[in-house]
Amino acid sequence: MSVSTPELQQRSLAAVWHPCTQMARAERVPPLPIQRGEGAWLYDFDGHRYFDANSSWWVNLFGHADAQLNAAIKQQLDTLPHVMLAGCTHEPAIRLAERLSARTGGALGHCFFGSDGASAVEIALKQSFHSWRNLGQAEKREFVCLKNGYHGETIGALAVTDVAIFRDAYDPLLMRAHIVESPDTRCGIEGQVKALAAMRALLEERSPQIAAVIVEPLVQGAAGMVMHSPAYLRALRAMTREFNVHLIADEIAVGCGRTGTFFAWEQAESPEWPDFVLLSKGITGGTLPLSLVLTTEAVYRAFWSEDVTRGFLHSHSYTGNALACAAANAVLDRFDAGQLERNAAQSKMLGAAFAPLAEDPRIEHLRQRGLILAFDVKDAPERFAEKFHLAARQHELLIRPIGHTVYLMPPYLIGPATASFLANAVTNALNDVLLSA
């Protein structure tokens, strides 16, 4: 039975409450019905195609309908789709935990499973506080986040998020976190020095009460791809160790090879890993929801007791789902087979294709970290993000700017022709929007 795009749009608007969408506005700019995906491309019901430049919210590392990931899920589906991880275990979860720990050199030897990025943040916050309490330091119950940082939209995660549009309506429900200056590289080395000085001043004053600092290593995504240097991370790790405070590295968006190394933290070249590293999004290649919290032996041992109240009592029904773990293991197989080397080559192609935009007087701060590329648009017109999104569709590009920041976080399927196509499509969409403003 054939269906039309207008029909699907009306049915969706009537029945589906879309995320990050003002539904009153969606009446005027309805969602785009997608029929299928193949590789980096999405296809609508009218036969038009769109390059998925943001990897469908940063998850489709290898594009859509990847044969290797699909085969792993299908094989697991015929064996064991799911079993509760409380009192039971299974090989895909064990193997995944072991392989991720090995990628930290064993520094983060314990893996707790969640369902999505926000739940991973909740788990890490709870584990940090509860471990300190079990160690007799229950007063350590405060958290620190960075200005414009984003860590999710559940109540605990939102408390350490500093993006006003997500946070403000729910502010009365939230615990109070300390918000410290971000080391935005657009502010130069002075910005990093200022950010570290602010962090030190806070820790000197409040470290007996602070459980953890949470950061997005190298790139603050929802802030508009705000980037900072590995040196900041190295200094922050030393500082949190000095003041006996946990460090949580939220790699939900920046992990799985996105910044050039499997974990963004690796680029800090620090002698110590954070106390927690969080993964989600790309870990299953955009197939199934899964998140993981990797932590240290010290945190794990703080819960070791015959007393059930000292245990970490957190769960959800699909914790460690076998299908999702099988998909994640297939993702790691791809990295074991040289994906990081391929990413490095693709990153250079993307950077070279977009380099001419650095001379465009209408934009500023063209920046890149691995396969994340962004720039800010000067004097952007009202509703710029929406206008650019719609204009880009006319150039076979599905892309969603953040405010006046245009960014690409494409699937790991970039070649010279693809990089050139993306640069041309972005430039043409920019011209369409700015010349008509």
C-alpha cells in the first residue's frame, strides 16, 4: 500500500510527540518522513535522498543498514535476544566489558550497563556520591560542570547541564551544581588559563563537599561544538586528583573514534584515566539503545560488602541487552580492523574540502576535531537553524545546525567525492539562506 508524504506528516503530527520540537511550529514545518536508509543516505517516500550529515544525532557511525552490524544482531536474535542481568549473565555483555576495559589498559576494569546517554550520566553521578558515602565521606554530594556543558535531560543529568533551553523550565526540580568557565579554544590560551583558575578556586574552597567534576572531553556538543585542548584535560585530571574529587568523562557524543582516537580522553596523554568514562550513541552504530559506565577498581571496591544497602541498586529491565551488546561488539570489531586509520584519512579529506570556507567573511571559527567540523555564522538571520536545515534539503543534505553554528558529524564513509559534495552542499545552503535574508 502506497502512502504519501503529506499523509504521513499529518499522522505523525497527530500521534507522535517529537523530541526537541515545538509541536506548534511543526505544523508549519512538518517532519520529513523517511522510508529507508542505505549507507550515508536517507530516502524519503517521494524518491528524494539526503546525506545524513549529523549521523542521525551522532549515532550512525557506519551509515544506515550496515551489513556487518545487521548480521551480528540477526545472529544474536536467533540465540538469545535478552535475559535479565540481575542474577544472570551472558557472553556478549562479558565480551564487550572486557574489550572496553582492555582499551583503557585495564584502568577502567568494571562496566555498568545502561540504556541511553542520560541514564549513563545518572549512573555515574549516583556511583560517585554513593562510593564516597560508603567510604565515610557522605558530605561529598556536590557536582561541578562546565559552562554550556550538556549531559542529558533527565533530572539528575539536567542538573549538570548548562544549556538554558533544556534546563530553565525544570530548574526548580534540580539539585544545585557548580558551573565553571569552559576552556573554549575560540577564547585562545587565555580562556583555558581562566577556566583552570576558576576550577582550582572552586576546588580549593569546596572539595570536601564535591563528589565529582563532569566534562565532555575535547568537544562540548550541544553548546555548538565548543572545542578545547587536550592540555586542559591533562591539567584537570591532575587537579581533581590533587583535591580528591572524581572526574567523569562524558564520551557519549565524542567517543567511539569521533575525535580521532577511540576514547577522546586518549588525546590528553595523561598518566591517569578519569574515574568514570561514559559511552552511548555510536557504541551500537545507530542500531539499538545502549550505554555503558566504565569505572575503576577503587570505585567498584567501595561497594564491596555483604550489606545490601552498600551495593549499587540501580537497574532497568533491558540492562545489558544481548542484542545491543552484540551490535556493540560488531562496532569494536570494525575498530579492531583499522577504523581509526580510516578515520584519520577521512578527517583530512573533510578538512581539505572545507578549508576554503575559512576565507568566507560571513563565517568565523572554522574548527575541526577528528570527524567533527563546525563553523559559526556571523549576523545569522532569525530562525537561522530552521532555514538552513530546509535549504540544505534542497541540496540533498540532512543537517541540523545548533543556533548559528553549522556542524557536520558524518558517518565514517567519507571519500574525496563525498567531502567535496558536502562542502558544496553546505556552501550552497548557506548562500540560499544568507542571500535571501
